[in-house]
Amino acid sequence: MLVAFLLVGLGLASPPRTVRAVLSTDSYRSSPGSVVGGGSAYDYAPSIMLDGVYKMWWCGQVPGQPVAGDSILYAESSSLDGPFHARGSAASHQVVFGGTGSGSFDNEHTCDPSVVRVSGTYYMYYGAERHDGEPTTIGVASSPDGISWARLNSGQPIITPANQQNTGNTYGAGQPSVVYRGGRFHLIFTDTTGAGALGNGAGQFAWRSPDPTFQRDVDVFTASGWQPKTDANSRGFSVANAFSADWQFSDALDAFIIAHDNGAGETTLTFLDAENPAVQKYSQVGIPGPWSEGPGIVSRPDKHSVVSASNECGRVPVDVIRSTTGPPPRELGRIGVDLVSGASCGSMPDRVAAIYEGYGMQVPGLPAAVVVDGLRLQIQSLAVYTDLTHNAIQVPPSVYYAVPYGASLHEGDAVLGASGLPGAFRLDNNTLWPVSCLKIVTDNHSQITMIDPGAWQSYRKGPSLFCLG
């Protein structure tokens, strides 16, 4: 078993930094008990995605696996209070990822998953051990559906311990948490050997890259801001003095939200400035409730905050699931609050599209629409609408029209293809919107017309449309 759960309680609260505002909270909620069934020796470190249903991956250990060790389990539910169950089954969970048994860096243990979906592909970052007692390293895998995974980076770890200091904590580099923002993967992780770790190994180091494997164009957050990664600066500055943390980005608050368990009896939310994570943009918020191992924040697929059901842009629902008993850590339960800034959608018109990115918007009397790359794509076909979004919400006309118009997709609209290039709907102003799969084309009852690649390239391009698994 990875020793992440042994680390909790050792981290200290983040040092005082500039605090600019105070958020109020209301609507506290908690699950009546565990949201998942039994069958695992332990359950902790979940990653939760709202995608029509709540999809959850977490660390556990169940008997009968090809490799005895930590595995990554999956279950889903229409309610955060559960019960969660395996996809298409009443079973309490299914094992979707585990050790290779081949002597690789993740030979025996795979744990602490963090899952994000980008351009229709799921990416899972995870901690791994070759054998019990060896240092933890970080790997990444991809999937079309969140169930069947393929290791990336040629099966090699993407982050290994820096070995820049000896804190006496031999855990290593692990507990990754990922957010996708502005075309880049933003990752925080623990490295108990990093130069910026506290004496007990606590600390969260922040990297970002357009490459999901973090093998090129990597920036590291340092005391001087974001800088190109070097061996010397890779772990010099910690953005939060914590273990086993999870983060998401709030477009409404323009801040990263880190959930971490430092003090007894509550989960702490820390708010880091969007561009300068050394600055705490808001005062910390505590969500009361017992915990025994790190929390996972409920997020939309790109790991941004979910929207408020009341369509209040200044209201950000934050729900976390964490283990509540142990050791070993078990009994995954939900706690949550709404963060209230007092702002309205009308006071932040430039953020509304980002707040609703990926959502399907519905207004009586108006075409259904999906927010794609900050634009409103109005859609005639219900089948295509559900191909493109699993998160539909009723919104007022003011929110609908606050998202800039992109195009209208009518049944039968032309699709242009070219050798070596994707098919693309030809929509408003002769703009091509590329599509990732044939299903969208057939569901729209469209026909593909092949043209010269040069002619295809000469069209203006709109956002790409991706089928969701």
C-alpha cells in the first residue's frame, strides 16, 4: 500500500500571504454515511468528475487481482450521496487500473488518481511504487471512456523524486492533482525530497505544460513566478504546505481552489491567484467534517468548478469526498458548502462563457446550445446535443446571450472532408468546425463531401467538436 495516508496531519497551514477578500459560505451539506460499498481493504484519494453522472476514481485494494497491491477503482452515481456503482452494473465498484507485475515503476502499486478530460480524451495522473518501501513516482495514462486505460510516456514515470534534501520522509513524489486551463495541464504534487518541502516533507509543487506527459515546454512556479523548468528550480517553491491535496480552477473567482486536510475536523480550502499562486486571493474556508485521508473536489471534466443550479455566477458549489475513518482510510463521505462572493453574472460578463464551458444550455423557446471554447453553438438535433455534452442546465436568457454566439448547427448541414484532414461542419460565415468522430455526422444526418486539402485549409476554422465517452 502506498503510504500517502500515513502523511496526513503532518502538513502545516500555508504561511500568511496577501489576502484580498473574504467569501461567505452557506448551504452546508454532508452525506449520511459512506457513498461507496465494501469489498476493498481501504478507499481513499478520490477524483470526482460531474459528467451527466458523478464519475469517481479512487485508490483501493481488492482481492483476486493479477497483481497484489493498490489498484484504482471506479464507480458512478446520479447523486453525490450515492450509492455509487460500477458502470452498467449494481456492483459497488470496478477495478480499472493496477500494477503491471512486469517490474516497471508501477509494478505493484497504483494509487492517488487525478482525472481530467481534454478534447474528448481522459488523462489519469497517478502515484506508483515498484515495490513496497521504494519511493513513489508519478505516471499518466489515457482513455477514451475513463474505464480502459493505456500508459503514456512509453510506460515510464513522468515525475520522479528530486532528491534535493533528506527530510526523513521517504515517500517520494506522488499525490498528483491536475487542472486543464488555457491550453495547458496544471499539476500540483507532493515531493518529500524537494528543496521547497518542509522539514516533514509537506509541500505542493506546481507545474504546467501543453504536453500531458510533461516532457516538453514545462513551466514551474517559483518564487519569481512561472519559469521554464530546470533541475534547480523544479521543486524550490511550494504553493501550499500540505499533503494529499486536490485542486480545481474557479472561473467565477478567478482562482485555483486547493482542498487539503491539515487541521482536525475540517477540510481547508485555499484560494490561489490565477496568475500568481504565491498570493492567496481569498481567506481560507473550512468545511466541517471528520477525515482520515485527502479530499477530492467535485469538478467538471476539465477540472474547473461546477456551476450553481441557481445560475448565480457569484455562487460556487464546492463538494469534496474524502475517507472518514481509519487507519486504514475507509468510508468515503461527502461534505460541501457554497462559496458566495456577492457578484452577479451581470457584473462579470467576460467570465460567463468560461463559467459555463462545456455545459449544455437550455432556455424555453430558444435553441439548445453547448458552450464550446467560449462560444455558443446552437444545435437543432437532440442526438448531437447529447454527443457534445452530458451536463445540461436550464439557464435564464441573460446567461444564454452572455455567451458569445458562435454558430448554428442544423440537421443535414454540410460536412467537408479532405485527405489527411478531419471532417468539419461548414457553418456560419463559411467557417469549418472540425469533428472528432463519425457519430456526430451521422446523428446530424449530414453527408461528407470530399474536397482538395488546400481548399479545406483555406476556410476559417471554428472550435473542434469532440464526441464524449
